[in-house]
Amino acid sequence: MIAATAQRKVVLAPPSKAGDAFFKFLTWGMAMMVFVLVALLGWELFQGSKISLQQFGWRFLIHDWDPGNGNFGALPFIFGTFVSSLLGLMIALPLSLGTAIYLTELAPRWLRRPALSLIEMLAAIPSVILGLWGIYVLVPWLRDHPYPLLQKALAWLPVFRGHIYGQSFLSAAVIIAIMIVPIITSMAREVFRAVPDSQREAAFALGATRWEVTWLAVLKGSRRGMFGAAMLGLGRALGETMAVTMVIGNSTDISASLFAPGSTLASAIANQFSEAVDDTYRSALFELGLVLLLVTIVTNILAHLLVGAVSAPQDAFNA
Amino acid sequence: MKPFQNHWRKATSAVISAICFLCALMVILPLALILFHLIRLGASSVDWNFLTHLPKPVGETGGGMANAIVGSFVLVTLAVLIGVPVGLLGGIYLSEFGSPRLNWAVRLAADILNGTPSIVWGIVVYALVVVPMKGASAYAGGLALGLIMIPLVVRTTEGMLALVPNSYREAALALGIPKWKSVVHIVLKTAGKGIVTGVLLACARVAGETAPLLFTASGNQFWSHNLSEPIASLPRQIYTYAIAPYDDWKRQAWAGALVLILITVAFSAGVRVLTRGSNTAGAR
């Protein structure tokens, strides 16, 4: 019986290679789309801003924005973008690190997952809703309560002088902070979780308190990852558009006071693009987009290099 | 060690733990407040009228956002048609065929795209589609959202396929099945739940996007009967109403925001249902 089956020869045609070759080529083409899209972004923005590039050259980066006289420069927006983003990062970073430490080191196990879900929910709130809440709830409250106190306490600092406007750099920074806290928290959490438990156990065994364990075993070795998480948050902050447009006041002046209204690169595009009728104006707005793209690319590459090793691919969604 | 020092160390530890706990509370607080205000200010205005009527002209009270709600679904559908095939196949390449070096570069490029501000996509698609077509359209808006989806779907597909055990692939190849069939019928099927989860999350994300639609889909106070016409969308309508000086529009902006949040929550609820009882797939 056994011998009989063994003797019967079954000849199957080898699987066709054509299907495989086609499939590989197809998927390769789609993977290459990612590069095509990066190139497309750069190329379209460059094309769009040609008039402005030719007319203003490098001066564009250090010049004021004066559409009335046909003079365009990105300085107020670059200033506004960096002030609001860095300030937002300064508010968000300690909160996020504290939260990440709480979630990985301190919180009881049953609480960790629900708390994380809440933070992911915060990340999922659309920017325009945050802006709506910002205009009608957050900004009026900030203007009436914390800002006067802040001014009274820190009046010796020039950045806290002047008339208090609700829609201001500081309000934008607070909104930005709310938006980037979930990103930084979940990245920092990944970084802390990547620390092997044996390190914590070793520190505990030496008699360290909970905080000493966190400091010695977790935080000290995670500097690079924490910096990367901060960069990722900064990258998101720089390009944040809708919520910022709604609370920053959209003034094109550069003011030393954080209580004054301003603009960012993204908010200027959102706010002025439909009004820009002549070619130079529109071209200048495209150049703002180009500047914004370059700044975010640099930040994101830095973040990618710093956290690349610890980040799981799914983290694209924590954004 | 002296007892005093030990007390000091324990106290430091307790204080810092308390600070971390407060940080976590402060982070959750805005979420609670936003949801509270959305429900308090929006719930009373979300009624049948709001969901089924067109916006009224300025000055008249009432009306609804029916066209914007439908418009958002149309735009997200277009985005899925563009973003999912490209992203899925690209992710398959990374996981099944790619080399480490190429994958590194693709991942970097995908991260760059993910980090690109969505307003930039808005003006790029404006230059690419709206200018040649001489007008805003649902196509342009859908394309903008679809392009935003591509890197999200690439990354999630790659991640989910990586979780499929290699023995599955080897078993398929040992049976003499062509590689593409093993990928489509076995690897993709195994990772199916996870990929659908990722796609739903990407939908939820683009459904809330406003900035890329400002100049591409533009807006529309009426129904659009043709995809080459401007189309209304929920986020865009919320934005227009939120910054307008009319009280009735503000009221409707809150109502629209509540509907948008509920749609987003529905997507995540879909995710929860899909990932229930499985630990390989799902948003971690």
C-alpha cells in the first residue's frame, strides 16, 4: 500500500513566477509613492513660491509682512511659530514626563490602561473642536483669571507686560500644549517601558526608594528617548493650524508681550490664503508653506533618529 | 544610614509621586472639560432638524448641518479609496519584500509625511488640482485627505504584518503556493483585524481634519450633486460657524462639534469591537 502510493508520480507544474513578479512590482510601486509624495510636496511648494522667491530672495526670512504695499516677509510668522511652539513645549514637557512616569512606574496596574485610553482620546479630539473650546471657554477664563495674576507676579519680565488680550501667543501656547501632551506622553511611555525590569529590580534591591529607582534605572538612561519625544511634540506643535488660528488673534505684528496677539506660519496660510488674490501675495503664502515644511522635516528627522529604535510602527496613530 | 536621611528620601519619593499623579490629573482635565462643555452647549441643539436640514441663510435661526455631515462621509470615502490601496500595498512591500535599508528610508519618508502639517497638504492639493480644475471640488478635498492617509496606512499595515508568524509564510510556500497568493490569502487574512483597526483610526483622524479642506473642498451651503463641485464638511462648517459673530451659528458650531466627536467615538468604538479578545491586533 505504502509502496504503491510512493510509486505513483504526481507532477505538478511549478507555480508561475509571473504573478509574483507582478505583485512585487505593484507593491514596490506603492511603497515608492511615499518618496513621490515627499518630492511632490517640496516641488509644488517650490513652484508655487517661485514669484516670491525671485522677488524677495533670502530677505523673505527677515522681513515684515506688509501685503498692503506688496512687501512680504515671514519674520512675524517665524517668530510667532517658534514662540508659541517652544512655550507650548515648555508647558507640555514636564506634564507629559510626569504623566508617563506615573503611568509606567507608579500607577496601580488596573488604572494604567484606562488612563492611557483617556490620553489617546484627548489625542483624537479634532483640532477645530479644541479651537472652538479654546475661543469660548479656555481663552476667556485665561484672560480673566490666570493672566492678571501672572502679570502681577511677574511684571518685572517684559514678556508679561502690556495690555492683556485673550487671543494671544500665550493662549496659543496653552492650546498647543494640550494638543501635544498626548503625543509626548505616549512616546515617553514607550521609552520608559523599553527599560528592562531587571534594572528597576536591581535598584530596588539596593534599597532605593521608588523615586530613586525611577531616577537611576529609568530616567538616566532615557535621555535620548525623552529628547526624541520632545522633538516629536515640537514637530506637531510647529504645524498645528486650526486651533492655533482660532486663539492666536492673527495679528501680523511682532510683540515682546506674550499677552499680545500674533500669527504662526500655519495660521497665516489658513487665515489669508482665500483673501490673497494677486500672484505675489499667493506666492508669498506658498513660501510660508515651504518654510513650514522645511522646519517640520528637520524636526521630524531628528525625532525619527532619536526615537526610531524604540518606537513601534503603530505609534503613527498616537499623533 | 541615619534614620533622618531615610525619612528624607522617603519623603522626596512620596512628594515626587504625588507630583506625577497631579501631572496625570492635569493632562486628563482638559479632556473632561471639553467633553463637559460639548455636551452642555451642544446637546440641546442636536435634534432631528439639525441632522436633516440645510443651513439657513445668515439672520434666520434654525437650519442644520445635514449637507456637512453627508459631505464629511463622502470626503472620507474618497480618502479611503485613495489612501487604503496605496498604503496597504506599500505596507505589504515593506513587510514582505523590502530590504532593511530601503525600509528604513521608506519609514523615514512616511514619518516625514505624517509630521507634515495638514495645511501644507491643503495648499499643495490646491496647486495640484484646484488650479487646473478652476475650482474647489469634492475630488480635491478627498485627494488631500487620501494623501494624508497613505503614510498612516503604510505604517500600520507594516506593523500588523510584522506580527504574523513567519511559520505561516513558510507553511504556505512549502505547499507550493505562489508568494503573492500566500500574502493575500494567508498573511493579510491573519492580520486583517489589525489592518482594519488601523484604517478606522486613520478615518477618524482625517474625518476631523479641517485645514486641508479649507481651500480644496471649500464649503457649500447646499447639497452638492456632483463630486466636481465644492462640498460642505463638518469640521469646515464648525470652523466657519465658530468664528462667525452670530449667536445662532455659535450654538450650531457646538452642536456640530458634538456630532463630529460622536462620529469619531463611533470609529473608535468600531475599533474596540474589532479588537475585543485579540491581543495581536489593535491599537496599543
